[in-house]
Amino acid sequence: MTIRTEEPQDYHTTEQVVQAAFAGQPFSDQTEHLLVKRLRESAEFVPALSLVFEENGRIVGHLLLSKIKIEHDGGSFDEALALAPVSVLPSHQGKGIGAALINHSINAARALGYKALVVLGHERYYPKFGFRPASHWGIRAPFEIPDELFMALELAPGSLDGVHGTVRYSPAFSG
């Protein structure tokens, strides 16, 4: 089992993994694989933070972090990333692959000097990685979402001190 940076020759396979991971999910619009493709073509793409999980030489999982801004009246905080999407083939779900990708991505983002991550996700899953409701710091999603589903993680203690405002995602998220 290996976690590594996605390479251009992986793109087609990765998109198939993402599509399969979200197939039939009630919360999905079934276009996450297209989001991944658009993010790769955006200015917010960080190649070093597009990760694949391989098992026996086969890609079975993928995670992508992309640049975001947290905007407020006086400016913006540009040292944060969005965690989306995390994808694992259905046949490999429940084996800790998503957790391994998340932990690896947190360490990789920290090593690259980013200060925070945000995620829209399950309120009982992401807190085990240290995520807390983003509202704790006065950080809001750009759309209506229950508070407990929109979370942030400081990559260094105090890195979100004084940060507040509304998250601005890559235009790639809009389709």
C-alpha cells in the first residue's frame, strides 16, 4: 500500500475511482469526477496535494486539496485549503484508506506551509482528525449549511487566530 502524488498519467484512472466512489450516494450530484478535472485545470490546483492510494499497483483512493481564500471586510487569508473530494472505491471502503489519505494530506499541507484546511463533511467523521466547526473561528461557508457540517482544522496551533470571514472556493466548484 502506497500513498503518493497523483501524476498526469493517473488522471483517467483517478476520475474513474472518484466516479465509482460517489455512484448512487444520495448526497452526491454524481459529478465529483468532473470537479476533480476542473480543479486540476484551475489556478487553485496544488499538484503536490492531489494524492492517490495504491494497493498492489492499483489506484483505489484519491484525495484533493485545493487553495481557497477566507475573505473579510479588510482583506483575505490565503493560506488555507479545501479538502474535497475524498474518494475510495466501494470495494475498498471501510478499510481506513480515506483516513490514511486524510492524515497524509494534513501532514503534506503542513509541510508546504499551509495554515488551515476546511471541509464540508460528516460531523462524526472529520473531528477525529482535529476538525472543528469553522464557526468557532468566525469562518462561514459561502452557502447555507448546518454549522456542524462545515469544519476547519488549524495546521499549527493558533494559525487561525484572528481569521474570520467567508470561504471563497475555486470557481471550479461552480462548474
